[in-house]
Amino acid sequence: MKDNSSLNWESTKLGRIAEVESGFAFPLKYQGKKQGKYVFTKVSDTNVKGNEKYILKTNNYIDEKDIGDINVKIFPRGAIIFPKIGMVINLNKKRILGVEGTVDNNMMVLIPKDELCNNEFLYQYFIGKIDLREIADRTTLPYIKKSTVEDIIIKIPPLGEQHGIAEVLGTVDEAIRRTDDIIAKAEELKSGLMQRLLTQGIGHTEFKQTELGEIPVTREISNFEKIFKLSSGEPRPKEVSAVKDFINNTPIYGGNGILGWTNRSNINENVIVIGRVGEYCGAVHLVKEKIWITDNALYTKNFYQVNNLDYIYFLLTFLQLNKFSKRSGQPLITQSIINNIKIALPSLAEQEAISNILMESESNIRIEKRKKESLKKIKVGLMQILLSGRVRVELREDGLHRIDDS
């Protein structure tokens, strides 16, 4: 294929095709309004569920009467926003205002000039080509200057092609969003199943009141100390790789899951790994392969009774072990704390029936998550060829067309 990347693409400063604005101070007395005409977006609002691409809802709103008092500017729907100060710059989060609104003074705004630049194209270009970490001044606190953003040189195709590129990449974004919705609904279903099955069980008609609440009359209260023995892991091995390969193929597990890979192991049996300290204190992982467990995690060394490992994993997850952790300093959960947690186990047959239902639910979630990762890889590949001009497309009134590269 002929290299077509320079045909009809213009190199220009970003400040020529878009207005660059900074956000505004947001006095405390105006914060906290949960409804209003305009969103007032803070950096934290980029983490709100549903705001993964478009800012549609925020934790603060303002009305017309507030605009003059606070002395802010209302930005149009379609403006591109991103953080301009602080370590959050390293997260490289860019969003589009899905509704009219303004932003606080920790953010910056791009308002594309419609006659020169398509806002969806510029958003995709910013994601694929602009690393906020590289344009930030590296002082004590990273900071992005307005003039630096205005002077960024970008290569843009004609408007028709900008629309075409935005259409293709936006279609993948929408597929990812729909997959996220499916995952969220599947996780909600799983949560409901866990709540019902792990408390009421299957097929029970008679219940009794206990210190654990209402449980089937056939169950007796016990604790984990009578179920399994816990042990702590060991320091990380010296032979550590950041990626899996054919040599270093044993995962290293800590409280937050896989930390790396090694050619050694200290566990060769199916276990439940529990985060012991810090941010992931109480996190639970079911592992059915040879692994190395670090000393910031505990694991089930052996069971005193015959129980279904999958069921115990779901039960530990459902209990949210971090609620039981010590809170002086950083969170910490000990073997003693876990050993003394009260539980009421069903029969082995019922454990297996419950775990089969929950495992199927979890499998469906994993399938959708793999689909999402596949879509994200597809988008990365499309960005590489479309934002460089290696493949040319444009949007016309009669649909999307590929530009002849001969």
C-alpha cells in the first residue's frame, strides 16, 4: 500500500483550530447542588460511572443565577476537557462534555472551531497522539500551561476525513460502552445471586434467627478456624518478569492479584489468596495453578473439613473481609481475625450446587471482559492506521467511504 500519510493533511498549531481555556475557581458555598441547568465538572467526575467518554452527570451543578456570582464561562456540549495540574495528569484522562457546563480550575478545555476541526476527531487524536505527561511542566506539582497546549503541532486531514475517522473510532467506543453495560448488568446479577444463595441457600423453607441473621434451620454456626488453616506468603523471588513468557510463567500473587511472573513457585495446589495489608486488604482471589504468594497476602494452606473450595471463595468474597480489618495506620487483616469470623455452612452438596451457579455467572462476566479487551486492542490498531493517514476514510452524505490510496 502506498504511504498516503502526507496527502491533504495539514500541520498546524492546536491553538489555530481550537480555543484553549482554563477552568474556574468553585467557591465551597456553591458546591453540593445535585441538580441544575449546567454541570460543574471536577477531575473526580471523570471517575463517575457513565462518564467514561462523555461527561453526562456530575456531583455539582449550577444555574443561570450562579454564573455571574461565581464568574464562570459555560462551555458548549462537545468541548474536550482534561486535567491541567497535579499527579492526576499521569492518568491521561480526556473526556468530552456531553452536556453544557463548566469545569473547575484544575482542568483545561478545548473548544474546536467547527469550520476547521471536528470535536470527535480531536478527542480521538488527543487519546491516540497526545500524552499529557509529556506536555506538563515537571515541577514539584506537574502543571500544563495554556500556551503549551496552544503550541502543540498536530496533523489534521480535511473535515470529511476527520468525520470519517471519528465515525469509525466512535463505533468501536460505542461497542465498548455496550459491553461495559453488559458487564455491569452481569455483575449486578451475580451480586444478587450471591446475596440470596449464600444467605438463604437452595430449597429451604424453614429458617431461624441467629446472630448472623436469618439462616436455614439445618445450618449450625461455626467459624473459619474450624474450616481451614491460613498461612502467610514469602518475600518476592529475585527472578521477576513484568510479562508472562515461556520461561517466567508462574504468576506472583499479592493482595491485588498478579504482580509479575517468575520461574519459581511456593504453592503447587488450589488455594484462596487473601490480601493481608494496605489498599487491597481483604481482597480475595481463587487460584488453581502453580504460583508464588508474597508476604503481603495470606492463603488457605489446608482444609480440616471437606468443603467446596469455590463455595468458600464466594463466601469470603461476599463477606467483604476489609470490613473486619484493623484500622490503626494502614488496613491490616490477620489470621486470627479471619479465623474468628462466624459463618453457617450448608452441606457439601448444596455448596457444590451454589458454587456451580455462581461460577457460571462469573464465567459470563469473564467472557464479556475478554470481549472488551479485544475491542480495546482493535481500537488501538485502528487509531494507529487512521490517525497517521495510512488508511484513508471520509464521511459523506451517502455514508462512510475509503479514500483511494493509489
